[in-house]
Amino acid sequence: MSVRLKDNLYEVLLAVLPITVVTTILQVFVIALPTPMFLRFLIGALLVMVGLTLFLQGVKMGLLPMGETIGAELPQKASLPIILLVAFLLGFLVTVAEPDVRVLAFQVDLVSEGAVSKNILILAVALGVAVFVCMAVLRIILGVPITYLLAGGYTIVLLLSFFTPPDFVPLSFDAGGVTTGPVTVPFILALGIGTAAVLGGRSSFSDGFGLVGLASIGPILAVMILGVIYQ
């Protein structure tokens, strides 16, 4: 475990240290922010490094193995409706727990002065992810090529964009981006790989991936529909 923890710390340092160094250089030579604010930044960067290291440790110890196990066991022990229901619930719950989604919802609520409630936005995004995780799992079970679903999904996105209020179009694509966060991605990927691994004639590599790409379409459509409703 100590070796894995060191590897996680190394990954986090590679990700966080460059932006910390660049910001420090800007502080010294260019922007000269107030010292208390810069110190808060350094403390925050340190907390991010510690938090991400522990988070990655938890993902590799718990989320990934559990997702693969659920994906592997469900097709063998449950009927298709139960599999899809579990996929829906998991997609919904991991999205509600996703920190990136909550940050986006908070910012939207703040900028819109409460016109678009953060709870409504989180609910819409979570429902969008849940529906498309179901579709992605069904695609693996039925062996449908992912290109059909991607082409169909983004065609609907394109058509719906003509009816969506302009303020909601960029928001919808941001919503699709924030769902690919540190909580959602590991669990959904592991679920897809586990499901594909136990189905005959399926490849974990070619069939197990794609769930995240499909799941990111759901929030785009959900927020666009929300915009049409608000209109």
C-alpha cells in the first residue's frame, strides 16, 4: 500500500506543482497579490495535493474494484430490467456526489441570482447521466456499435440547440464536461469493463469503454431541455 500511495503522490505532484510554480512566478514578478491571499493559495494547493493523493488511493482501493465487481456480477445474477435499474441508480448517485457538478451548480446559482437553482441543475445533470449510463450498459449487452449512439446523440444535441435559449447552450456543454470528474469516471468505467468482461463475445477493451463518452451527452441534453422549460 505504501508503494501505491507514493505513486499516487507522484502523480498528484506532477499535476499540481506546475500550476503552483507558474502562479508563484506571476506573484513575484507580475501581479503582486496581497500576501494573505497568496498564502491562502499556497495552503490551498497543499491541501489539494494531500486530498487528491488520498482520493486516488481510495479510488484504486475501493471504487474501481467495486465497480468492476458490480459490472461482472449483475449480468450473471439479474434480469435485464434490474441491470438497467442498477445502472440508472449508480449513474444518478455518482453524479450527485461529483464535486465538479456541485461547483458548476453553485456558480450558475450565484451568477443567475437564484433563477437557476443549484439543486435543480444537479438533478437535471444527474438524470441525464443516469439515462445515458443505462443506454451505454444496454449497448454493451446488445452489442450495438457505439458510433450509432454517439452520432444519434450529438445529432439530437445539434437540433435541440436551435430551440434552446442562448444562455443555456454553453452551460449545457459545461455540464457535459463536469460529469467526467474524479468520482463519476472511475466508477462508470469500471462498471463498463466489468460488464463487458463476463459477456460472451465481448471485448473489455473495445466494448468496455465508451460509457463516459455516452454519459456526457446526457447532461448536455438535460440542461438544454431545462433551458427550453425555463424559456
